[in-house]
Amino acid sequence: GKYYDGTGAISCTPCGAGKYYDGTGAISCTPCARGKYYDDTGAISASACKDVPEGSYAAHTLHVSSAQSNWAAIAANSDLSYYVAAVYEHFLFSSRDGGMSWVKFEAAGEKTWQGVAVSEDGTQIVATAMYDNIYKYTDKSESWNALFDSATGNKYWGGIAASSDLTRMIVAVDGNDGYLLKSENSGEKWTELTGAGKKRWLDVTANHAFTQFAAVTNQK
């Protein structure tokens, strides 16, 4: 019912509400299964998790350390079972259990992450890093690849939106290069949406069919 949080503590910490651990030497606890909850701390087995009462639903809050407080963006699939979150000047994180536990993308590196989008099946991710590049990840390659060369990729990238399979994308660009950019071929080629004007675009979103877009700017 306890775990070691890796911060130099001399004693173990009880598992939080909604989690349990039935062994020793843990560095994290196991979340209760879907439809189950536990409203105390220190549970030592899955049997401690109780059925959510009829007419209710389980809710939880994600607690993060102060060292990871500079969150910049988050994306999820349609049922919110898979998340990817970006931390500015830090790492990208993913969760496959609805946000109960998170894994760091070490291979992506510490960057000025600004925007992120994820495919519906969770096998592809695209993320923007300010004054750096747009990076794409696939489960097949297990690697992060820049979509631009260093000469053209160094832009003030903002938020990004994508279709459910990440074949179509639209990204916001701030600063002097501030057009919205759109790709219809998984990021291989990009087109400036000059009709929207050159502004300090901060973020962008799209409808499910990827036929309509909305973008925000802090410039008139």
C-alpha cells in the first residue's frame, strides 16, 4: 500500500486515493479499474477498490510535482483514454489509462514544446517546439522526426490541430512568419493560408471532418 516517490525521501508514501499496490519496492501505484474507486489512501490490493454507485461516475485529479508546472498543451483521443501533454522547456508525457499515470517521452528530448496532437488510435503524435521544429512520432519507428529542415523549421510555432489519422494538419505560427500553415499529406508539404493574414497566431483547432478551422491571435 506504499511506494517510493524518488525524491530522496527516507520513507515510503501511501498510495493515493483511487490506487493500490500489493507488493514491495514500488515506485508507483496501480489505478483502480474502470468503474471502481477507493476514497482512502494506502490500499494494498485491487479488492479494496469498490464499485462506483449507480447514477455516479468515477472522477480523479492528476497531481504533478512543481518541477513539471509549465504545462503548455494537451491532446487526447475521442474517448479520453489516451493523452499526450507538453511541458514547455521540459518533456512530453503520455497516459494510456485516462490520466491516472504518465510516462515521459525521453527520446523526444527537452524542448520548448508549445502544441501537440494525437491520432485516434494513439500510434502517432505530432508536436511543435517554439523556435525549433515540428516533430512527428510513430509507434512503428519509435522515433521523433523533424518535419522541416533546420533552415525553414526555426519558427515561432504555436498550437497544432490534426485529423484523427494525422494525415491533415494545421499549425499556428507567431511572430514575423505568422501565417497559419496547412498540410494534407502527413506533414510532407505545407501551404500558407494567406487569406487569414499574417498575425501572431497562438493556437488553432478544427472540426472532426477537418473542413472548418478556428484560430486565436493576440493581435488585432
